[in-house]
Amino acid sequence: MKKRFLLFISIAFIFLLAACSEDVIQYKAKSSDFEDGGFKNKHSQTIAINGEELLIFNNYDHTEKTSIDKIFESEDSTEKPRQKIYKNVKIKTKKDRYYITAEDGLSLEFKKIGERIIVDEEGVEYYTSKYPE
């Protein structure tokens, strides 16, 4: 009886440690997630990859700052919609993170928080209509 109790406590402790571990990743980031339409946020901003190009679209003004807004801040253009195309895009992934780089020193980071949801460095969520394979 004592051995069963110790076995039970040991197994329960292992599960508790696994649940509390920060290294437990629920959603694995894959560079292919940005293909076939990419991601769109509630402000109708889109980020997608087509071949070796990164496509970024910014449609409307809004008060909440996003990583995409930071890209367009240096421009004086009031024309809407605004778009940028960056060449030589590279996506590296590590666990639930995406690290995107492209020409002109572009560097973005996103975290995958759901099957079809990522969040940028400003905390803004982006969604994709593409279901994971």
C-alpha cells in the first residue's frame, strides 16, 4: 500500500512539474503558416509571404499601435491603403516564435498563441483563415 501511494505521489508530482514548466509549447510555429493568405488583424492589416517576398498592407487609421504601424511610421504618405513589399524574406522559427527578416533591415517577431492566431511585439493578435494541416 505504501509503495502504491509513493508511486501515485511521484506520478502526480511529475504531471505538476510538466504543467508548470514554461518550456511547454502548445503551438509550434512553422514558416509555412504565413503562406496562402498570411495573417490579418482587427485593423485590416495583413502580413503574408509570397515566395521570397513579404507583403504588408495597412488599410485604416486606428489608435492601437501594431508592429505593422511601426513600419509605416517613417513615411509621410496619407494615401490609403498603404502597402510594402520586402524582398529576400527569411523566417526562422523556434518553438512558438517566428523571427522574420528581410531587406532594408526589417525585423519582426511574432508568437503563435493558437492554431490560427499569432501576436506581434505590441500584443496585437492576427488571425489566418487557413487551417493547419
